[in-house]
Amino acid sequence: MIALQERIEKFKNRTGRRPRILLTCMEKDADARVIKSIAIVYSDAGFDVDISLVCTGPEMVTGIRSLRSWQLDPQVTR
């Protein structure tokens, strides 16, 4: 954890901001408390944490039609 916090501090010094992460539940029956617990861990480590208000699929989060097609797209992977 200390190594991660050091890397976060270096990032913050280099960019002038804390690293940011977006958390969202990908299943309709996911428990919001789990997402909030994960958010607390990342926040305590030094991240700015955004939590999606609704359960969404990967297409809604990333704006990409399919993660599989994104991973296979040669234009993206170069």
C-alpha cells in the first residue's frame, strides 16, 4: 500500500491532480454497499473516486459497443 501511495503522490506532483477512477456495478442485483466499500479503499489510497449512479453495462460506461471488438480492433491496439 505504501508503494501505491508513493506512486499516487508522484502522479499528483507531475499532473497537479490525484488519479481518478470510475466505479460502477455491472449487474442489476449488485449490492451498492460493495461498490461503496471499494470506493472507500481507493479514496483512502489517494484516488478521486467517481461512482456511477445506476447499474450499467460496459457499453454505457466506455461508450464502446463491445469490449471484445474494442480489444480486437487493430486501430485501437497500436
